[in-house]
Amino acid sequence: MRITLPSGTECEIDRTVANPKMGLVIAPDIFSLRGLYDVLVKRLANEWQMAVCAVEPFPGKTLGPEIEPRFAAVPELDDDKHLRDLHEAADALGTAEVGLMGFCMGGMYCFKSARSDRFKKIISFYGMITVPDGWKSATQGEPLEFLKNGNKDRVLAIIGGKDHYTPPADVAELIRLNVKTEIYPEAEHAFAHDASRPAHRAQDAANAYEKTYNWLIS
């Protein structure tokens, strides 16, 4: 079901599990909340026996389905406001422990959220390790800086070996920081969370989700 956080940001939430193992906040990709996340929230709540909430990354904006206006809108996003929304979503779940996972742009915000103590574990699926040039702004801090100064030991990075958004030099920086990193050598960007995409790799996706679950509950 949809709820509105105190900040005014919309979320999709499932709290139907009677005694959830923990809570899980999801930071979506650049295409925002949509049917894909309605299904994912419900599936993970049922399969993992958790309370789950996915948070709209562009609150108050109507951007449409094309990617160009969304890319143009990213520099306007504010790290502090985004983290506030993730915290409010965690509070809405009502569980003692909460994890965080995100995809693509949401995975980048997962790296940035390492500065927070709110999340027991964090999983970034193919998140940008450095802010792309077209996204840089005064309100966009660098993920590596947040990792260096935050809870990098709580972070699991899921990386596609052929993903141009996470080039080898950036991945090497993650490894140098001792961020737990799982690389799928033949995978491209967004290989796991959307089965309709040409880049989807079912076997790698299933393995990545299994590792994610184990990381969350460890």
C-alpha cells in the first residue's frame, strides 16, 4: 500500500508479516516508484518475512517515463533530504532492526547512507561509486567520502563486471576500503532487479539476492 512520510514523500510499504525478522528500506532506481517496486516490496516481504518499504526518490516531481528529464533532475536532489526520507521510511516499518538496499541511483544513495547508524546492513546493487559528471552539484556528496567516514563494514556492493557505471578503477577503490564486494563478471548494469530489461541475468540475480538476504540477517 502507498503511504506518505512526514516529509511528504510517497512510499510503497508492506507490513503484513506478523512477526517480521527485520525491516528493509528500498531506494529505487532513477525511474522511481512504479509497479516493479510494488511487486518487489510484496515479494520480499513474503519471501524474506520482513517489513519492507520502497521510497520515491523524486518527491513532488512529475518526470515521466523518459530518462533524459530524470538525469537532468538528479543534481537537484539533496543528500540530507534523501537520507531523511530513508530514515522516516525505516521508522514507518516499526521494527527494531532495519536494513537498506538500493538499485542503480538508489544503490549510489546506499553507499552515501553508510554515514548513518540507522541501518544494520546496507546493500548497493550496481550503485555509482563516484557521482557521474552530469549529476554533480553542491548537494551531491561523493559516495567514497561517505564510505571512508562511515560504516563501510556494514555495506555489501553488488557489481556487474561489464557495468560502465562502475568502472574497474572505482571498484578498486571499494576494495581498497575493504567494502565487501561481489562481482558478477559477465553482468551489465541493472542485471538483477528488473526481469524485463535485456541486461537481466536470472541466475546471477538469484545468487545476488541470496547473498543480500544472508548479509541482512547475519
